[in-house]
Amino acid sequence: MKRKLFGVLLTLALSASLLAGCGTATKDAGTSAGSAGMETDTNETAGEAVRDTSEEAANGNGVLVGVSMPTKDLQRWNQDGDNMQEQLTDAGYKVDLQYASNDIAAQVSQIENMIANGCKLLVIASIDGDSLGTVLIQAKDAGIPVIAYDRLIMNSAAVTYYATFDNYMVGTKQGEYIRDALDLDNAAGPFHIEIFTGDSGDNNAKFFYGGAMDVLNPYMESGKLVVKSGQKDFETVATANWSSETAQNRMDAIIASNYGDGTVLNAVLCSNDSTALGVANALASSYTGAYPIITGQDCDIANVKNLIAGKQAMSIFKDTRDLATRTVKMADAIMQGGEAPINDTESYDNGTGIIPTYLCEPVFADVNNYKKLLIDSGYYKETDLQ
Ligand code: BGC
């Protein structure tokens, strides 16, 4: 039901962005240090994901797969790239892995090169979901299927499958955490909250924001939860490129205008860990009241350290090894002319129709369960978190 309501809102937002046209300019060209070269690193921490390598080894047949990742600046994409490279290689594929430094033009040209170099399949985590339409017409014309990886590619009929985590559920879990931690159903309140979501060109950000706001909106409407800055709508609380620095600057300004007089900030809804990091940095430098609840997502190493130190209340663990395993299964199915296992055929319409999707499950993480989730599963080594 709520998903449907959110779906309607999303469609409206999509129509609005279509009407407004979609820019294809560089988002932060030159500001990040990501390599545009072919990657050969392997991931020392991966390897626990369940897969039958011997069976899959027959499937790849040396076929070249282009894997396009958005940036090396945010921790998770390095893990995603490493996992994809390792698992595709184990399954018998050749891999052309490229990172685009959050530069849309670079991502487009890397994909063009992958097509020119004869790749037979593209796996793409887009920087801006709306900016790949033209290059993907080339892919479609060349008969190259495309798997949208983690982020949906919008308004392109070239997308065959989508593999991601349940993005709406991520937001729901964040919203429910704040609701329960502040005991919004029973406590008198009012409580103060501020909101930080991700890049407005990332379709996921709308799902994270929508999932959380569907939980929290009723309390905002009743006045129990107050956004003192008044900054609440998606575009206002979006953070370009999910940048920690941008989030930090906005939080600094919010503290100066709203919480400098001793007003207590009770919670900050952050859609992911990079924004949570920026918010925590701003709080450390200029907020003196009782420490708020901060949410996050990804279980980045810096943020797990903050969970342990009491500077972030929760995160969401998305096991990128599982996402890679699911994506390789899709690749195998496509290469064999079969159908990949999917578990969602209604949530993700990219503007050309519903894209068959596999949703991996996001898992709540906090100081009490991080060891089991992250260390025992081999995702991190204990020393990574020291
Ligand atoms: C991913 C998140 C990530 C964010 C910034 C989103 O598309 O789903 O896991 O935190 O991008 O990299």
C-alpha cells in the first residue's frame, strides 16, 4: 500500500524530471581520484558468498563483460568492483572493470570503449541514472544486454535486468529505527530531526528517502517530530554525489542557524554512511548539545568505527558479495539464453516499463551485531576496524 503511494510519488517526480530535461554535464569532474584504467585488483575480504564456481566456470567461456562503476571515492564501489571482478573471473568471464570518478562524461566514454572493444554484456552502476540513454542505444543496436547494478538506469530500453538491494526497505528500516529509538508513539516530544539523503540523480536516493519518510511523515504532520531547519523536501535534502563534505557543510549551516542556542537535536536521518560521516564531523566541530541518533547505510569502515564509538546509532549492511553473486547468475542466464532468477516485477519502472529485478535483503546493523555480521562473515577483518 505504502509502496504504491510511494510509487505514485516517484512517477510524479520522474515526470517532473523528464519535463525539466536531464543534464548530462560532468558532476564533479576532476575532484576525485578514481582510476579510469583497467582494474586488476582482487578483493581479499570477499569469497564467502555462496556460489558454485565449478558449474559457473563453464558458463563464462571467456566472454568479455564490461563492468562500469561510478567512483572509487566511496568505499562500497571498490568492494563492488572487486567482488564483480573476482566472481565473474571465477565463472570463466573476462572482465573490463572501469571506475568513472563520478564524472558522467567519463562513464559514457568508458562504456563506449567497452562496446567498441567487443564486450558481450554490460554491468553498470550509473553515476546519474538519466544520463546513459544515448550510449545505451549503441549497446542495444549492437545486441549487448545491460544489467543495471545497484542503481537503476532510467529511460533506457536497453536495460535487461536490475540487481540491487531492497532500497525502499533500507529507508523503512532507518525510519523505524528513529521512530522506535525516540519512542514516537508514546513519548510526549516534540523532537527535533534533520534530514540528509543522497544524490538526486541516483534513483535509489528517492527510494531511501521515500521509505524513511513514509514512516516518519505522520509524526512530522502531528508535530511530534519537528524539522527545525524546515529543510524537508527531497531536492532540498539531497546531497550531490553523496559527498561527506557537502553533507558536513550543510549540517554546519543548520547547526549555526538552528541549534547554536542550545536547542537539542534528537535525530539526523542520513540515507547512507558517507552523508552520516559528514554530519558526525559537523556535530563534532560545532554542536554542544546531547548527541543525536544518526542513521546510515553501507557499514563503511569509518562508520562502523563510529558505531563502536557511539557517534552513529545504526547502519544497514548490504553484503556486496551477495549482490555480485546475483549479478553473475543474471549474466549466466543471459549468456545461455535463459531466464535469470528474479524476485521483484513491480517496484522498478525505469520509464520504459518494469525492469525484472532481484532484490537482495538489507540487514540492520548496530554496535550489538556488527561483529557477527561483518567479522564472522569475513566481510572485514577485526584489524580493519581498529
Ligand atoms: C547505494 C548506497 C550508497 C550510495 C552512495 C547508492 O546508490 O545504493 O549503498 O551509499 O549510492 O555511494
